[in-house]
Amino acid sequence: MDRHGYIYVRDSVVVIMSNCRACASSELEPLYDLGPLPLAGGFLEAKDIPGEKKYPLPVAICRECGLVQLTYFIPADTLFEHYLFSSSTIQYLVNHFTNYARWINERYHPDFVIEFGCNDGVLLSPLNQMGIKTCGIDISQNITELARGKGLNAITGYFDEAMAMDIYREYGGADIVTGSNAFPHNDDPGNILRAARALLKPGGHLLLEMMYAGSLLEKLQWDSMYHEHLSYFCLTTLEVLLKRYGFHAVHAEIVPMHAGSLRVVCAIDPTEYPDNTVFEMIRKEATDGLTNALIWHKFTDSIKRQIEISKDILGGMLYDGANMCAYGASGRATMYLNACDAVYMRLLKYVVDDSPLRSGKLMPGVHIPIVSPAYFKDHPQSMCLVTAWNYFEQIRQKHAYYDGIWIIPAPHLEFL
């Protein structure tokens, strides 16, 4: 066991964690384990099937601070070295990041913005168009190549103190360091906070967007709890972590992205006082019990019921020969299809996805072929299971011609 409380097993491929990522306590209480499951983004070809791996997925809650987190994780270079998620292929995300860029510019008027987990430059592009200097960092070589192909400044690598020093020497300090849907992917988020602190100018801000534990609980989003997503923060648990590294929240709000995400503005200047959004959110989280283990055990019971219902209804329909496909080759889809009885879910005809990076691949675990939206239009099925249910309205609008039955698996199983 090392100083972080990690135990390395399987030739350093997988790590078991015994200390909380927010407060470092060793008081982790198990909630449930849906594993073994394939990697959510482990899309493959037929030749890769014999070597496909599955991993446990144990979820725990810290008895000290209340952070919900995975205790078994796979190093980032295994998860993200060749990443098949390009944000700019999803119009909803393009709109979100265009609006986010505008929000950053109008609120802070920055000269220089650094983004970790920049993906294909979906945020960097609109910031550049506003005349703001940017630098993006992402671990995925193929994804940063896409960003550089657009003329963006994108570096392949880990965002840590060493990277921060290199960036500082070349470009100087930043007004804003930001990361969207990347911060909770890190087994040691303190690395990011140290790097951000090293780069920020006095009076600069760290902006974080991440899946919100309150939305997870409210909408029963167990299908978004997979190996990439290591921590499920609410503002209360995030503040515990921030304060360990000299940050504090000064603004917080919930944005619609991914069925409810937390956006937090963090300051390093101790004299910068939080606005009312911080106090109101922390108060509401206490009322809702977001750090209460009993609440999360009830969440676990609801997960088990939903999985059993889906197995009984959808599994039975597929076994009886239902003419059904799915829409959205997302991490959610990997979770849902494998957890809800992979034997039956393999009978889906195909899974539609907008990303050309995924089209022609097979879904992890169930090995269902992934096809383009054009294929869906030419080969419609009488029923379509929307595994990317958080984008359902956008999907339905895009395919207004479809006259079959939409099946929405969450938060409650519905047939429309």
C-alpha cells in the first residue's frame, strides 16, 4: 500500500483504493458492485473480442465527508490513450460549450484560458473566436490531433504540476483554468488542483463542470457510474477537497448538461467571498441528505429494482423476438446493456451513434454492431431503446420521421 492508500494489483493495471479522494479518510462504506463489467468506452472490433477484459465496479461512500466514489480504478492511460468520444459530433454539447465560452467571457473577460480534458477543442474553438488565447491539455493522442487539426493549441499529456510548469514557462500565468467532465475522472484530483494553483494568476479562477451527485440521486443515473467516473461530487464534498489545496467555492449552479451537472467557480484569494449560490446549494444538499449513507443505500435498492424490471420487460421482449435497436453508443449504453442481462441485450439489432469514431465498432461486452444515423433511417426497427436517454429530445427531433416506439429506460422505463 502506498502513501495514498492504493493497492496495486494485476501487474499495475488496476488499483484498489482504500482512502477517500476528498478527505483522505479510510472510512469507506460499500454501497454496491455491478461488476465485472467491460470498460464503458472499450469499443472493439471482432478480432478484439477474445482479449476483451471486464473489471469490478465497487461503489462506496465516505463515512467522514459523504463523497460517493469508486474504489477500484484503471489508470488513465488505459482508459483514455485512444479515446472514441469526440464532443463536437454532438450538437447539444457544441451548443453547451458555445454558451459556456460566452459565460466565461462575459463574467471574467480573460486574456488566457487553460482547459484540461479539452477533448477535440469544443470549448477552445469558441473562446478563440472571441479573441481569447487558449491552451488545451488532454491525455488522448487521437483526440488532441483532432483539436490541432482545427488549428488549436492542444497538448497531449497529463495535467499535473510538471505540465503546469512547462505551460507557465512558455505562456505565463492563466486567468482561468477550466475542466468539464474531466475532474472526477482522476484518481488523485489533488494533482489537478496543484497544477491549477501553480498556473493561476493572483485573482484567477478555477472553473469546474462535473456530474452532480444530486442529479445522480434524483434521476437514478446509475448507468453513468462506470470506470471512467471515479467520484460523484456534490458541492459539500467538493469543498472538503478544495480547501485541502487552498481553493474555495465562490459560485455554484446546476447546468443541464448530462441530465444535471455542477458548475463551480473556485478562488485562491482568501478575501474573495462566496456569493449566495454557494450557501444555498450547501443548505439544500444538507436537506436532501446528499452526504447521508442511508440515502445512498436507498439509491442502491432502487438501482437493483430498476435493473430487475428492465431485465424482465425488455429481456422478455427481446427473447420473444421483438424488432428492436438502441440509440446512443455511450458509456451509459455499455452499463445498461451489460447490467440488464447481456444475454438478452445481445439480441438488439444494432446501436445507432452519431460519432464516426464509433460507427463500425462493436459495443463493449454485448458486441452489438454500432451503425450511423443514416443506417437507422434506412433500416428502422419497430422499437428503439434510447440508451442515450439524456439526449432523447434532441434525438427525437433529429429523427422526426421515425414512427416506431421510443423506449426510454431512465429515470423510469417508458414507452412513447
